[in-house]
Amino acid sequence: MGTGSAMRVRGSVLRNRFLDALAMALVAGLSFFLLLYVGYGEAQRNFERFHVDKLAAQGRMLQAAIESYLRRDLPLSQYVGFRARAERLRASDEQILALAVHDAGGKPIFTSGDTEIALLPAVPERGRITVDGGEVRKDRRYLQLVLPLANRYERVGSLVLTVGWPAIERAVSTQFLPLAYLALCLSVLFAAAVGFGRDWLARQRVPWLQILYASLFLAMAGAVVTSMVQLYSRGAQLEAKALADSLGQRMTEIMGFHLDLRQLQGLDRAFGEYRRLNPDIGAVALVVDGRIAIHTDPFMVGRPWSSDASTYEYRVDVTPSDSPQRVEVAVTLPEDIVYGRVLHNAKNFLALFVASAFLANLFLQLAGTLHRAGPAASDATGEKALALIKPVFYVAMCVEHLIYPFLPQHVRSELAAGGFSESLAGLVITIYYLFFALTLVPAGYLVQRFGSRRVMTIGLLLTASGLLALLLPGSLLPLVLGRTCAGIGQALLLIGVQSYILAVAAPERRTQGAAIIVFGFQGGMIAGMAIGSLLVVNLGPGGVFALGAVAAALTALYARIVIPAQTGKSREEDGLSAALERLAWELGQALRSRSLLATMGFVGIPAKAVLTGVVVFALPLLMTEQGYRHEDIGQMLMIYAGSVIAASSAVARLVDRRGRTVLVLGIGGLVSGLGLSAIALADTALLGHGSYAGILQTTMLAIGILVVGGAHGLINAPIVTHVADLDLARRIGAGGATAAYRFL
């Protein structure tokens, strides 16, 4: 019997370790592969941009020659010289599959290369990518740059350069494929550390597990950055070669006349103009027998040409066949063009690291609690019961906030596409909060009647349905239906989670239970906006909606299987009518309380108005109009949520010790006004123009949103304490007073 018991205990330990390792492998794998996916998407877009810039540089010379002809009021169809120029261009770059000139109706006039390649359809305006007046079009086979051709009066046609898209995609995939194996190995390593070293790690004062996770994440990020640098370096070299070849073709024509370079007037200005048209260029030079004859930096003229290790350099020999001198055109691109694009992605990786850290910490706590409390869930109470509910609320908040970085823009564009006024966007956003508030009271009745687990599950399924509704054809109706379902679902979930916590938490753990909601909301907000803003770039809004719906449905399945059922009540006195009567009486008392109305009017309502009207709605629209990308918007909203968490945790302890909620709320309102002033200042002409103005604008926005977040952190928790201390709370109870405040 003793031997059998020992074997069962050992089997249970091994099973627990395996489950811990499997859970951590999934968490780490999700983080690492999400990082890899984001890096892959960024690399593909930037490597594509290098090819587009290369095509633009190559096509710009031919475009200028054709437009010079058109400005003499001559017809495009009679242009002579296209074939010779196009053939030279194709000979200098084997990646170019075809060049063509099309008339204003899209009909081909001249072609060179593969004549079977047709002009790809135009891209809708909201998804269009433009480069120096040209339009990028692509499908699964080809990437085209369409440059306009215009005479003195109007656009009369297009110059189209085509390269193969699979070759670009294959270059990125080849570079990133080994990283998938690295992500898998790092996930297994982290899982093994958790599965076999948890007991030792738990006894250490130093948080080695968190340090290990951060180290592995940084190692993965370093590998992704290294691959991006290598890929971008290849792209920069291709661009330098194309720029040099393009300029070299023009110089070859000039040198063919055997002119003395000293007799050529304005060649230095032509080089300067070429650099202006191609801002990535570091320098352009004409080198004769190793010495610089012409340079975009006049200080370099007359010096020997020497290569610079900090630049990408390409030289083209333009020496005439019978010339005793060696003449070369040199073009350089600074390495900063590569590292600048990589550094632009560094903040995306940092945001993803923060989101992954929240997720990993959540599941590490869950695994640790289950490890200490045992495997059974049906009789879960206390610490284990609280640990089981954390993923439900956290993931639900994460799913809801996945769409916030781009929801206002998406709503406005969908309304415009359907012929509706864009002013209805505010109404669509408001519908969520309206149905959220209207559902709170019925949700409490449903919890009493059916139990918290069932209400949570229904709330999660409604959240998933709301996201799926946004994928339906149409404009206004799917938007209204989707946000209505989301508002009802989130209200059911909140009341279900809150009721579950009150039912299972011991009296001494009620505060910890309430912290689950605070952490779940703010942590889910940070993670959701970070992940959503990065994924929408690759998946598009529809892809993020579908992903969020799947995550919500899986969380509902988790709640249904793992969360222990809570017995509902069917007593008549606890019915919906009784709850509504009680709420009506409490609201009547609340509306007669001057102190509560003052608190709401001067603090509560303005704070909520700033959150919903400015932070969630207006700020994304403002930043979109200013040219910020989705990930920039999401990261700005992350700053808000992080500031709220930091300020709330600090001020809660202060208020508990010293009280003085009126002073804290007053400071919060004042600071909120200062933050809004900084945000408003970022959208004025006072910051000037140019690159420094852009930096100042971003800085002012970040400071403003940081200050507003801190101000709301000073308000969110103390205002509940303040309401609970009012005379109204002594008449109807603290719970009734706070419930009335939240509803109003």
C-alpha cells in the first residue's frame, strides 16, 4: 500500500510538472511566435518598400524624358525612344519583368518585356500606397509601380514598372524561416525550466523565472532584429545599385558625345537635383581617374575617392570606349537608412514585450496557484478559485481592446463607404456604453437566477458575436449590432466575474479579489491595444475581428469547463422586478443628494467623458489625420493605461492611510485639464513645421496622454471611496451608493 501511494504521489507530481511545462510552452510560444510574426510583417513591408523605391528611382528618369516630350503638346502615342530606354533599364536590372506605357484609359501603347502582364486594378483610396506621386499595386504574382505621365494640362497616361512579387516574398521567408525553429527551441527551454525547476525557483528570492522569460524574449527579439538588419542591408544595396545605374544611363548618353567635362555647365546642379528627388541618397559623385570631379558636397571636389564603411556604395563605369580616362558615377546610401527602419520597429517590440509580460505573468501565477492547491477545480475555493477567474476577465478585456487603436477610423470609413454621414461614428461608439450601462442591473438578476459561470459564458459568447457582426456586409447595421452585442456581453461578464469573486473569496481576500478586476481591465487594455495595433497592419481590421472572436469563444469554453458552477437563486424577492424597484429607489435618493451630484458633475462625468470622448474616440482620429500608424496609436493608448495603473496603485495606499479624498480628486481634475491642454497644443501650428515639429508633436501627445492617465489614476479608486463616505451611503448603504454612482 505504501509503495502504491508513493507511486501515485510521484505520478501526480510528474503530471503537474508536465501540465505546468505545457502551459508555459504555450505562453512562451505565443509570445515568441507573435514577435516573429510582427517582425516578419514589418520586414516584408520594408523590404517591399526598398524595391518600390528602387523602381521609383529607375522609372523617374524615363518618366522625366517622356513628360519632357509631352510638355511640347505632342501626343503620347508618337513618342520615340521608349524601347531603347526601356531595354537599357531592363538590362541593368533582371528583376524588372516588364515596362509599359498606358493611355489614360489603361490601354497599353508601348511595352517592353513580358507583354502578357496586364495593368493591375487600382487600389481603393483608403488602402492605397503612394510613392512620390506613383501608386503601388500588387497581387499574388506581381508588384507594379504606376507613375503618372502628364502634359502641361492634365494626366494623359501612366508608366508601369513590374517585378515579381514571389521573389520578394521568398527572400523574406528564407531569412525568417530559421527563426521559427529558434522560437520553438526557446519555448521548449522555458517550459523545461518551469516544469523541472519550479520548486527550486519558488525558494529563491531573486525572480529567476521572470528573468529567464525576459532574457529569452530579448534573445528572440535580438535574432529578429539581426535578420531585419541583414534583409534591409540587401534592400539598401539593391536601391543604391538601381540609383547608380539610373544615373549612369544618363551619363553614358552624355559621355558618348566625347565632351570635355569642364565644358559641361550645370552638371553639379543636376546631381543635386537627383539627390533631392531621391532623399535616401547620401551623396552622388562623378569620379575621374580616382578623383572626384563633381560631388553633391562641393567640399569633396578634387579629393581622391575613398569608400566609407558607414555607407552602401555602388559605382557605374560610364567611360567612353576610346577615352584614356576612367569615368565613374558613384552613389552612396547611409547605413542610417537601415538602422532607422529597424529602430522604428524597436518600439513595436518593446510594446509587444510589455503585453507578453502581462500575459506570461498571469499564467505563471495561475500555474503556481494550481500547483500549490491541487488539480481539482470543482471544489475550488479561496486562492485557487480567484486564480481560476483571472484569465477569463483578463483575456476578455484584451479581446475588447484589440480593436480600440483602429475602431474609430474603421467605423468612420465604413460609414463613408456606405453613404452615411461620418458624424454617426460617435453614435456607434456610444452605443457600446449605453447598452453596457443598461445591462448592469438585469445582469445582477441573471447571476442570482442562473449563477455566475453561465452569465460569464454568455457574456463571452456575445462578445465574440459582436466581433463577428463587424465582419458582416453593410455599414451602419453591422456596426450597431456589433457594438450592441459587445456592450451587453462585457456588462454580463463584469457582473458575472464580480459576483463570482464575492462568492468564493474569503473576507480577508476581498481586496485581492477586487484587484483582479483592476489588473484585468488595465492589463488587458495594455496588452490588447499593443497586440491589436500591431496585428491590424498585417491582418487588417477583419482579421483582428476574427482573431478576437476566436479568443473570446475559447475563453468561454475555458469558463464553462474550468470555472466551478455557482448555484443560482429563484426566490421571488430576488427577482428582476425587485431589483429594478430597489435600483429606482436608490437612484431617487442619489438624485436628491447634492454631494453625489457635485461629485458626478465636477469629477466623475468629466473623467468618463475624457476617457470615452478623447482617449478612446478623438485621439485615434486625430493621430490618424496627423499621419500616425496604427501601432503608434495603440502604443499611445498603452501609455494612458500604464499611467493609470501606476497612479492608482500609489494613490490607493495614500488614501487608505490618510483619507482626504476631496483633495486627491481635486488634484486629479486639475491635472487632467493640464494633460488635455498638452494634447490640444500638439494639434496647433505653434510647434512649427518640419521634422523637429513632428518630434515635438509626438512628445506633446505622449506627455499629454501620460498626464491624463495619471490624473484618472488619481480619480478612479478614490472616487469610489469618496462616494462610500457620503451621507447618502449611510441612508442606502455603501453598496447602493456606489452602484447608483456607477450606473449614473
